Amino acid sequence: MFSTAFLDIPALQGASGTVTLPGSKSISNRVLLLSALCQGTTVVHDLLDSDDTRVMLAALRQLGCGVQVDGTTVTITGLGGRAWPTEAIEFFMGNAGTAMRPLTAALAVQGGDFTLKGVPRMHERPIGDLVDALRELGCSIDYLGNDGYPPLRVRQPTLRLDKPIPVRGDVSSQFLTALLMALPLAAQDRAITIEVVGELISKPYIEITLNLLARYGIAVERQGWESFFIPAGSRYQSPGSIHVEADASSASYFIALGAIANGSGIRIQGVGADSIQGDIRFMDAAAQMGAQITSGPNWLEIQRGAWPLKGITLDCNHIPDAAMTLAVMALYADGPTTLRNIASWRVKETDRIVAMATESRKLGATVEEGPDWITIHPLPTGKWQSASIHTYDDHRVAMCFSLAAFNADQIPVRIEDPKCVAKTFPDYFEALFSVAYTAAHNIPVICIDGPTASGKGTLASRVAAALGYNYLDSGALYRVTAHAALQAGLTLEAADEAAIAALARHLPVRFEGEQVLLSNVDVTDAIRSEQGGMNASKVSVLPAVREALVQLQHSFQRLPGLLADGRDMGTVIFPNAPLKVFLTASAAKRAERRHKQLILKGFSANIESLRADLEARDARDMSRSVAPLKPAQDALQLDNSSLTIEASVEQVMVWWQSRQVFG
Ligand code: DC
């Protein structure tokens, strides 16, 4: 997840492969509760792992449900046909609205002795409309704090189901959802009617509820959006197994990607054409523009069809969120695209009509807009401009414009505040980069080298974090190679050069944050010791070993960019890197820093001898015949003797920014 102020997306050339999208929150918690109310076992696949679902799972366990979690697959053994708990139970609902509301309704209808509490914020979230409706039908619910708010105490009801149950629909559709999911419990021998008071908001969410109820054997009938009937004899029936769909609006970016990008196609795992989410209809619009889409249960496959895409005119009222993605597809079309009936764009996270128009114009596009429509003209080759895309704290603006990186002019795109995608899709850019590809020369590399203890590792990893780039600690590769060689019983001398090189060529090394794993064993501490450094120094003078590690080092040059730290990064491994930094500090300063480090770690150390060691090592490193320590010809020197690490990072960022095309 990017924590950067901006993310520069290199010009992209194609995309192929599979993305698995996170499960929808609203579907996850509905499915859990319905599975719990069934008789028998339901295997729930692709459950979203979030605070809200954890709260629900904990509550279901307390009720006596069987809950077995295996990654994103959860097996629920329902309460149907089993004894309903009679002992007093206190539930902690955290701040999970999607758990609190439906669970309250189910518990109140079924009855018992239950207390439902949450975090302080939960006790400020209104639940009065739901409690009123439940009391109307004979449930016994008391407020333990303020009237209208949790915490609540639920007791045994005396149900009166002969007349319609009124519920307000204009505050939160979750109240109606809660009743719809709970009342089948009471509909064994009589039909039940719910009447919505006020204009029902968020109808697509009620559709999701009705769809899921149908999957669990409850066929609710409705008259418009005012009356809902639960037929007599309704009984929850487990579907056996059920997939939680991925968020359909998140899927729109990858549907568009498949339509725009060269390659062998994109497969989206987690949502299919039969999705119960309204936004899935985006796929029809994308197909109209040229996407070739096939679908199965829980998956979509998209390929480029018509190219350029076809400009369309479309009423987008039914897919307000996903329709933004069409605006970016329009840049790749053969004629203008007009999206109509999108007045709601003006009142979302930001005024999305203004945002999409302004940012598209920055890229060079001609855009017309009206109160509830937008027309985007395609951008031909030669007309694309480099742009820094402002994202207005709107996740969808950020995700949409990432797709501009496929432009024919091969210009990179800067996305400001990329972390705003966390609202719905924290790993969006990681998912994009896992399927997108481009030529190596489009993926920027920054090389940082310098003498031992100059702080290059710290500097390189900080700059990598600031840019959202990958990080290659090439010294660690030599350290791991030496470690592996010793483990294999080899010496680190020239006599074993070929054998060490053979090991290095297929080094089973993996980096996980600060950790270094060799064949899945954590070797971080072993290789970071002084001895580890000395061993690395020995194998690093063997030319065959250096040659054997070239390919592995090149493989770190992945989207969106790379910080490469070490000896020959700028001279041998990435000679065309657009920025090379040679970091120095006086021997006295480096000795002082190392001394501090050692003391902090609890070792005793002497500054004078540390300094002598460093100077001797510098002399050796500079005069050795294989990969001597020397700045690349085009390297910028940075003496950080009197700079803080922050100031050094700042300097490298200034150098980097001055080489970028963004305004
Ligand atoms: O940067 P470091 O201390 O982890 O490096 C360990 C040894 O490996 C050091 O002697 C320099 C050598 N090395 C090298 O020869 N080439 C590199 N690209 C990186 C490190």
C-alpha cells in the first residue's frame, strides 16, 4: 500500500493475467448471518477479512454456531434445528454497523437474554428506527444507555405479526435489510408484511439483500419499494456453498484494463456476469465500447476487441460509480463519448464531473460538460501530455486515471495522493502492477552507492518508500550467496568459484520487508553480522559469481520503479539508470555512526579502531580489481557528513523531481 505523496506510473504497454479482487463487505456480513440461521453447513468462499466481518464471526461463535476459518474460506454450521441459547450472552460489536443492525433484529425476533455493546462511537450511531419497528411487532428491547442508541438489552418477545410492520426507509436501508433477514425466523406459519415509511434510499442494497435471501430459500415478494411480503412457511435453506462476490465497481478498472491493454487478456476472479451488484452492468457498457467479455460463475475474462474503442452515448443512471471508468476508456475511442444522467457525480466524494473534465484536459483531451452530462473526445497519438493528476481525495479518480498510462505516446502519468484508493481497494496499484507490463527502459531505476557505513542502505530504502518503488539491496545478495555456499560446505575461495556461481544462479532468496529468507529460512541476522559482510566481500570478487547474479538483479526492475543499492549498480547492472547517487561521508563521521549503532546494540566499541578499519576497507574496496568501489561517471556525489537522513532523502528527491516531466 502506497504511503507516498504521489505515484509515477511509467508508460505501460500491455497487461495479462489474473487479479483476485477483495470481497464485498455488504455481501460478506449478510451471508454470514444467513448461514448462521440455516440448518446445516454452509461453506462461504472469498469472505472479506475486515473489522466488520470479524465482529460478526465472533458473535456467531458466541451463539453456538460452528465457525471454521481457513484463509478466506469460512465454514459455518448454522443454528437451525439446534437449541437456541438460553443463557445470558453479551456481544461486543465494535463499530460494525453491518453486524449490529441485522444481528439485533435476528436476536430480538428469536428472543433470549442478550446484551449488544460496541465502541463509544457505536453508542452514538442511531438504531431507534429499527428498535421501534421491532417493538411494533412485539420484540422486547431496552436501551441501556441513551434512548435510540446502543447498548441494547434483548429479551423474550411476544410476537404480534397480524398487521403490517412499519419501518423507516429514508435514514438507512440497513434497518429494512435487518428486518428482511430476521423475520423469516417468525414466518413459519404466517405471512409477514413490512411497510416502508418514507422514500427508500440505497435501493441497490435492498436488491442485494433480496437476492441473498433467495439464495437461502426465502422468496420475498415486493410491491414497488413500499411493501415487502415474507410468505408463510419461509425457512432458511443453506445453499451448501456460496461465493462472496468481489466489489463490482472495483472490477470496472480491470474490465477497462482488458479492453485497453495489449496482451492475452485479463481474468477477474471474484465476480461474474450474474453478480447481484448493480454496478456489474458496467460490463455491458464496456462491451459496447469494444471489450470482449466472457464470464462464468465468479469470474470474468476480458480481451481487447474493437481497437480503437468505439465512442458511445449512454444513460449512466444505473451505474453511477463505475461509469467514471468509461470516461477514461473514452480517451482511447474512435469518436466522442457522452455519458448522460450523471447528476449524482456532482455530490459524491468530490464534484466528479469537474474532476474528470479537469484532469482529462490536463492529459490533452477536449471535454465538454453540462449539469448532468460529460462528453470526452479521444486523444490521438501525438496529442497526449504528461500530467500530474489531482485526485480530490476520491479513490475512483485515482484508479480511473491510472489507466491513462497506456497512452500511445508512452508518457508516464503521475497520480497525486495515491493512498486515497484505500477507501475501497487498498491494494489497487499492487493489483494493477501485478498484471501490467512495459519495456524495461520505461521502468526507472535510481542507483545509490557509496563506501561502507555511508548510510546508503537507509537512504535507498527511504527513497524507495517515498516513491513507492521496489528496493534492491545487492549487498544482501552477496551476503546470502556466501551464506548458502558455506552451508553447502564450499569454501569462499576461487577454487570453488564455479560451484558458488552455480548456487548463485538459482539462489532461492526472498525479501519480505526487512527480512531476508533463504529457502524460506530467515537468515537476516546471520547475513547482517560483521562476519557476514566479510564473507560477502570474499565471494563478491569472484567474476563468475558476479555474472551469475546479474539476471537476479535485473529481475528487481519491476513496476513502478526500482531503488538499487550497491557497488556496481550504476556501472554494470543498470548503466542506463536515469539517476545515480554516490553517497559519501568522512571516515570520522562514518566511524562515529557505526560506533553509536554498536553501542545501541550493546556491543563495546572503540571509535579510533573503527575508523582505522573503515579506512583500510575503503582502500581495499577502491583498489580491488573486480568491481572496485568507484562512482559511476554520471553519478551525483552527495556528502552526507553533516546531513540528517531526512535532508539526504530530500536532496535525492529534488534531483529526481528535476528529471521528471510532470508540471
Ligand atoms: O553493502 P554490503 O555491506 O551489504 O555489501 C557486502 C559486500 O558485498 C561488500 O564487500 C561489498 C560487496 N558488494 C559488491 O561487491 N557488489 C554489490 N553490488 C554489493 C555489494
